[in-house]
Amino acid sequence: MVNKAVILMVALTTSGSLYAGGRKTKIIIFDEVIGMPIVSIKTSDGKKRFVLDTGSNISTMNIRAEKSLSVSLAGKQFTLKFEPTQTEVFNRFQAMLPPSERVDGILGSDFMRHFHRVTFDFKGSMVSFE
């Protein structure tokens, strides 16, 4: 069994882009809040915090109208359309989070399909995008 500190050290030293079979891989350390992985992603609108949700078909943000943002990750740059989440359900979800853990939205499978592989390591609190 590998010590979490060793995993973190390896992740930090390899968190730059790696090449595996010609593909770039980006490893991100995520915060786990009430069992959900939360990542910070650089967008054309600045850094945003999102829940990674493999069960969601679409990406949503806490906005009032549909919005498209450019995203750059693991050597890929693409535009992602966000649906508004100004809903009672999203507001209740935000209310469950500690005040210091607020998120800007949810990244769904429409985000993850831009990558060959998305791998979660919940014990190490890491997600890799290839």
C-alpha cells in the first residue's frame, strides 16, 4: 500500500503535462466535499470551481442564461456550453456545502468527452485527464 504523502508528492512532481502514447495527461488534485470531487479549472472567464459529475449529461453553472466558455486542459482547448443552474435544486445543493466550499457549477459528460480517458483516484484525491 502506497502512502498518501508519496502519492501526493508524485502527483505534484508530475502535475505538469505528461506524454503517454502521444497524448498529454494532466493530473489535478481535487477537494472531496460530501463525497464529490471538486476541481478548479481555468476558463476564459477565470478560474472556476466545479463538481465533476459523471452522472450528469450536461455542464451547468450558477448563471441566469446559457453561456459558452473556453476551457484549456491537458493540451486541449475547447468551448463548452453551460446551462443555467439558477434553480431551487442547485440552490439546495449549494446550501448543503460548507460556506468555504461553494462551487460555480457542475462539469458533466459533455466536458469529459473531450478527453480520451478520465481517471479518478479517490484515495489520492486526484483525477487525471488524458
